Amino acid sequence: MPYHSIVLVKQVPDTRAVTGEVMTAEGTMNRSALPAIFNPEDLNALEMALQIKEQHGGSVTVLTMGPMQAAEVLREALYRGADRVVLLTDRKFAGADTQATSYTLAKAVQKLGAYDLILCGRQAIDGDTAQVGPGLAERLSLPYAAWVRKIETVEDGWIRVQRLMDDGYDRLELSLPALLTVVKEINEPRVPSLKGKMRAKSLKIPVYGAAEIGADLRETGLAGSYTQVVRIFAPVRTREKEWLTGSVENQVGQLLQKLSVQKLIPFDMS
């Protein structure tokens, strides 16, 4: 049975280059001022969708939300074997937190039409929230699993996966359509093909704005965001570390005494 997978990807700033100077006066990030890369775990999500297509047939659509320059990750997705790509961009989407982002992506996915599976990376390296995938699933009323490390089977309208846990993994079975967020351990992304590069070079990438997806502007961008980044900075160390010595009991007593002196906890040795 062929399956249509939608893969959500993101162009992210190279976090090695992020400094306080990249923040705008509104508290958002000036992404155009930074070198940009394909979010690493989104590559694993794309690879998983391509493997499902190769095993079962079907198609892979890749969707990203960002400025016009984000089209570069869509071209790379085409290089790697995606069938269709869509860029979701509009000034009205700028400054979106995870709440507004999940809303906008949900509207775009609904416009794309029927699908069997939505795949996302576990999290983006710029925010590290891991909230957009589950948030999107909730908006679309989809069963979902996060931190997926392996897909065991896809058949008869069901998918069986292994979800990574601290002490091993869980085995889950979900009805389709469903949403998965994957970790890097799930696979090794393929190298882009020359044939894919030639095809993508001349392809015009479709662009959706707020009007095309029928978005409520009160729910997008800064207007629809519940949180806002005021500034980013490197924390300054103000205290030196101190080693406690003696038996465990003595160390606990010393620690309690220090915390009590700093008025962090009530102290009573009785």
C-alpha cells in the first residue's frame, strides 16, 4: 500500500555563530544575519519518509516555514529524493513561538490534503523545545509518538514504532494518519544525488502565505505567541565552586547549613 508522508523541516541558524548581536529590537532573531543549516534531526525525518516510500510506494512532501532563504532546505530535500516541497512564508508569521508555529503549520498541512504520516525531527537546535511536533499533532487531533528511534512495521492502517526512553524503549502501535518525531539514532541520512540536484535546480518552489492557508492573523506570528524572547546572553559565573569533604552525613550537614545561611531552605538539625 502506498503512503503519503509529509515531512516538516526547518532551516536553523548555525548555533556556533549565535551572539547577542543577532537579536532585533522586538526580541526576535535576525536569522538573515546568521549562517543557516538544515536542522539535523529533520534530515533523519526526511530519510525515514524516503525509506517508507522506497519500501511501500507513495510520495514525500516537505514543508518548511521561514523567510524566503529557507527555500534552500527545500531544494536540499529535493536533492535527497522528496517529490514535492512547499515554502510557508509571510511577514505575518514572523516572531512565532511554538504555539503560533504549530497553528500555522496545522493550517498548511490541512491545505496540502490527504496524508498518512507526518514526520518531524525531535527538536530544532535553535529553540530546543521539542514542542512543535506534539503541538501540531494535538491541533490536527492525530495520534503521535515522540523520540521515535525505529519504525518496525507500517501496514493495514497501523504503524508500530520504538520510542526511546531513559532506560530502553517502549513499543507503540498507532493508527494512521499519525505524527512521529524522530531522533538521530533512527537512521543515517543519504547523500544528495546528482539527478536530484539537476531536477531541483530549475524547479519553482510553491509559496504559501497567510491568505493561501486561510490563517487567522490573531493566531500567527507575535500576535499569536504566548511567549516572547526578550534577549539572549551567555550567563556570567558569579560564584566559584566549593568542594565538601568528610563522610556523606557530614557533607549533607554542611550543605544544609550553607543553604540555610543563604535562606534557600529552612534549617533545623533537631
